[in-house]
Amino acid sequence: MLEVAGIDAFHGETQALFGASISVGASEVVALLGPNGAGKTTTLRSILGLTRARAGRIRFAGEDITALPTHRISKKGISWVPDDRRVFPTLTVARNLQIARRRTAFRQWSVGEMFGIFSALEHLMPRECENLSGGEMQMVAISRALLASPGLVLFDEPSQGLAPKIVQDVLKTIRMLKAEGIASLVVEQNALAALEASDRVYVMKQGRIVHHGPAQDLLRDVVLRRRLIGI
Ligand SMILES: Nc1ncnc2c1ncn2[C@@H]1O[C@H](COP(=O)(O)OP(=O)(O)OP(=O)(O)O)[C@@H](O)[C@H]1O
């Protein structure tokens, strides 16, 4: 479904990614782990065309998307749940969700289905997003990503700043997406929770992929895990 092949990316003149390669299969959940500054967010931004890959190729659903503008990439069926949520603060939840809707080659979701996933969402609809808690805002951000009809969702630190119960809800949602045939690429500081929810894992250090394999291997092999991700 997604093939990132040997990409280099830069912030100004500083190189942040060095030949990074990642693949995500249809309905696969893939974790992208690594220390601060390893290049995880830059990888997600490169897939979305927000930070341009200067070398390498990115393919999604059989098409080369390396040079496409971000709005066309999202119309191909890639949604993003950014770490800072980026909902429109002065608009209501209902309006934020309404403007997120998009047709792609993938399944369309209704706002009613979002109420089924996040039971608290319905009564938040008339509220302005700037008045929401972190967990409520995350519900809006994930619902918005789904209403854009994705085949793949990029999650950047989805559990950041959230209460443990909400973190569990987020992970449950990622597993539900998998059951619906939607793939996820998940950048997460909460590495153990991410590994438990994932099929495969990539570990990055200093802009390079230094390990990839089944998530279960890192869960079972404490020595390898400590060496790679320090926990
Ligand atoms: N806008 C920017 N301008 C300049 N350098 C940047 C910018 N964003 C990131 N970098 C640098 O690029 C490198 C990779 O950063 P990136 O945010 O992708 O890492 P990360 O693995 O997502 O880490 P974190 O968990 O801290 O977000 C780091 O050295 C970082 O300082």
C-alpha cells in the first residue's frame, strides 16, 4: 500500500533523513519508533509532501506520489493525525468535521459512525474546538482523519498528553481501523503500547532506519528492545 524507498529529506540545509525506507501493507499497523530528533515526524511529513523528499521515491496504492502537492496526496487516501491535532480552534466540532469530508478510492465514513466510535463526540458537536480538552481534541482529530476516507492514517504521537483511558481508546481505534481494512503508520513515544497495537515496527536513529521486523520480536526480546529503544 505505502512504499517509501530510500528518501532523503532536509530542513533548510540540515539533512534529517538519510535513505529511509518503510513499507506499510494494506490493513497493516506499523509503528515508527526512535528517540527525539530521530526523524520520525520528518518521515510522516515527507509522505504527506509537507517536507519534500530530495531523493528516493514514495508510492501509495500503486502510484508515485513523491512530487504531488499535499492536497492531492490526501485525496489519494492518506490522512494525518498530527501531534498538535491542528483542529480549527474557532470553528465548532461539527464544522471541523464537515470540512474534513473527502471522496477517495477508499471507504467513506459518516459522522454517525464517528459517534459510534467516540460516544462523547455527539454532545461536543456545537462546541468551539478551542474549548475542548486534549482528549476531546484528539477525538475530533481522529474523526476528521477518518471522514477524509483514508486507506492509510499517519498518527504522530497519538497518545501524547492524554489520560491512560483515552490512550487505550486511541489504540482501540487503530485496531478497529485495521479490522476495517485501513492501514496505520504510528509514531509514538509510548513504545510498549505502540508495539502491542502493531504488526511490524521500524526503529529510527539519526535519520536512518536501524531496525525493522515484527513488533512481537521487540516485545519478546528485552535485550534487543533495550538496545534499540532503551526500554
Ligand atoms: N522545522 C525544522 N527546522 C529545522 N530542523 C528541524 C525542523 N524540524 C525538525 N528538525 C530537525 O530534524 C531532525 C529530525 O526531527 P523530527 O522532528 O523528524 O524527529 P522526531 O523523531 O519526530 O523527534 P520528536 O519526537 O522530537 O518529534 C532533528 O534533528 C530536528 O532538530
